[in-house]
Amino acid sequence: MKKSSLLAVLVLLLTTNLNAQITKAVPKGFWVACGGNEVLVINPDASDQQSQIVWNWKVSEAEKQIPLHYQKLLVPLDECKLIDNNTKLLLTSSGGATCIVDIKTKKVEFYAQTPMAHSAEILSNNLIAVANSTHAKGNSLEIYHRSKPELVLAKDSLYSGHGVSWDAERQVLYALGYDNLRTYKVGFDKGNKVELTLLKTVKLPDLGGHDLSVIDKDRLLVSTHHSVFNYNVVADTFEEFEPLKKIENVKSANFDPITNTLVYTKAEESWWTFNIYSQHPTRKIHIPSTKLYKVRVAK
């Protein structure tokens, strides 16, 4: 066998083995990045870019699964959260859509038109919360059910909605807007209709709320235009997050307080970047083929 043929076979086998790792679930510690028309699953411990990207999904793969106009609505992708024990992805796009994609089958299991969506979250009772940013039909927090595509069950105004996070222990939803962080109760009225109840509104220490992620059961990580803060939900206080203090335009940040591992993206080419950064260990992964927006870490 020629060397070139042997090399091709080895590459194919390597790719097949890597894909086999995530046909059911994305392994703990792997990264999920999104931007443009693509989602990537990355093994950060791999030695080079070719072996780092172990799975990908493009919007075009949904062309025959959902209405055709979603090809435009799903670009550019701006959120990529792992759900259902890392077997599925909850995606949003500022083009105006939210969807759920199965890792193994690459099938779209939910979809909805969500104007200028910037983040989404799975709640209890199979509900989905979506934060919509600045758009004539956006600036809102919307609630959907996973079994009912495109049907808004509840809605509240939220200027420049950018982040949502569900606290399963306290059974509350945190929603991040331009200048405030809100706490909601998501329940049902006597007619079994979903209702949003605003419990608290806290002013942000800086304008331009952008990313919202969980540090631990009592702390959230919040990025703004000019810095990153941790918010203690018990003490109701903000403190600047030292590793990213005064770093502007952080689009996503993920911090593990046990290992001190930090993984993040920041805008470097207009609103996107070609780089993903981490601390503990220090890494910089460069992916020039995709206009990256956010990164998430499999837990």
C-alpha cells in the first residue's frame, strides 16, 4: 500500500474513533463552540487543529428537517449549550431562531422563531427559556415547551436579553438584560397555563450584560461591555471576577471553581473571534475557519 493511501486510512480511522466517542454524549471536559453556520465539538487536549475538532454540525444539515426559511434564521449561531446529559445541543441564533439538535442523529428535535435570540436554557417540566436581544419583535424573555415548536407559552419584556440560567435547587430562572439581572418564578396558573412571575431585579455594575453562566450553586458569572463579575445570589452582591477583570467584550465565560479552569471567548474581529482561550491550563486554540462567538464546556 502506498504511503499516501496508508495515511488516508489512518486519518479515517482516527476520525471514526473520535466520532465514536461522542455518538451518544460529549465527554466531560470537551468544549462546544459555535458561530456563523456551525457548531464544533473540540477535544482541548488534542495536539493539533485537525484532531481537536471531533464533531461538527452545520445549519445546512437541517435543510430537509425543518421549514426552509430557518436556513437564514439559524445564522449566525450564538449559543451552544449541552443538555440531556450531554447528548443534545440547545442552540440559538441572532438571525432569529432556537433549536435542539441530537448529537448522535443530528436531527432537529425542536425549533422556534426567536427574534435576535442570544441564549436559551432548559427548565423543569420540559420548558425552554429564550433571551432575545434588540429587535423590533425581540427585547424579550420567552417560554416554550419542547414538544410544541414555535408556540410561545409566556413572555415578558427584557431589553437586550442576552442570558438565561435555571437554578434547579431554588426553582428560579435568572435572566440577563442590558443593565439588570432578573429573577423569575416559572409556574402554572389555575388553567395550567405557563406564567412568569418577576421576583427580583438587580442593577448590573456595568452596562451591556452579555453572558450568564453558573459558577456553583450560589454564584453566577456575568460578563458586560467592560468587565466580568461574579454575582452571589445569596448575598445579592457583585464582585469583579479577577481572571477577567477589565477585559472587554467577553462573549462567553465558563469557570470551574474546583479546578480553577476558565474557558472563554472575547470579541476580536468585530463581534466574533477565531480564538478560544483557557486558563489552568493556559491554552489558545485558533480556528480560522469559523467566526466563533461562544464556547461551552461539557460537565
